Amino acid sequence: MLGEDNSNAKALILYGRCLAERGELGEAQVVLDAVKSDEYKAALAGAKAQLTFLRQAADLPEVADLKARLAQNPQDDEAVYQLAVQQLSRQQYEAALEGLLKLFIRNRGYSEGLPHKTLLQVFDLLGNDHPLVTTYRRRLFAALY
């Protein structure tokens, strides 16, 4: 099987991410599911999070439509969340994190805590060493406590 060799795991994860970026989401899922190594668990979680955001964004309204909705009603939680997912799918991480954090602070219970869960997925996607993760993890902690 493709993913059983640890030396191939990192290459498979990178290949899966490339496929996802090209819009080949089904093939990317197959490749990522083949990775069985625990050595690259964080990288695999990040790649799967990226794939999730790309899949979600495909079913959402366009960014311009979401921004128009928010111009009319800045408190539209659904539009805030959907815009963040669209931004994540376009690798606009800081804007997405900011929107998710503001939504979390304003409405923690939105869609059963979805903003909080999504923030954690973004942290997985970017990795613990990413400067945005450090900043937004600290801000999320402050919002929690």
C-alpha cells in the first residue's frame, strides 16, 4: 500500500496537498487516506483540514455575495462563517482567523461551536510554529478565559 512506508508518507502528504490545490479533491482524499505513518501526524491533519475547507468552499456562495450580505448585515453569523471558509480555501489565513475569532467571541454557540472547531482545524493546517497560530491561539485562549 502507498502509505505503509514511512519514507513515502511525507511525499504522499505533499502530493495530496498539490492534488487538492488543483481541485482534484477525490484523488487527494485517496492519497491522504493511504498515509498510515504516525510520524507525520500533524502534517497529515493539516492536509486533511485543507481538503475539508476546499470541499466546503465549493458549496458556498461566492466571496462577493458574502461580502454584500455582510455590508447589509454585519451580524449575519452564517455569512461571516462562510466567508471565513472561502478565505481559508484561498489561503487567506489571517483574514479567516480574524473573522472566525470575532464570530466566536460574539456567538460561541453558533452552529454548535463551529467557529472554535474551525479555528482549531486552521491551527492544524498551519502547524504550531506558524506565527499566525501563535497569535490567534493566544487570542483564542484570552477569549475562552
